[in-house]
Amino acid sequence: MTYKEAIAEIEQILKSLREEQNSIDTLSERVERASELIALCREKLRKAENEVNKVLED
């Protein structure tokens, strides 16, 4: 999954949380998925930052 795809899915989850009546089960699932996606995005950002820093050091 790309960073862009993950962000798009997070945005969709947020939209559904704002606009829909969510059961506690659905809410829990969506929050858990959003948390996984956020972790994925953070990792991709860390990797990109490290790669940029390596290029700048050389």
C-alpha cells in the first residue's frame, strides 16, 4: 500500500465516522484500521526522511 492510498483510506474512515451512525463494533474496527494505517504512514515517512538524510550527507 502506498502512502497516498493509506491517507485516502484514513480520510474515508474519518468521513464515515463524521457522517454515519456507527455501532460500537463498527467504530472499534474503523479506529483500529485507522491506527494501523497511521502507523504505516509514519513508517513510510521515517524511511523517506532517512533516505533524504543519507543523500544530503553524501
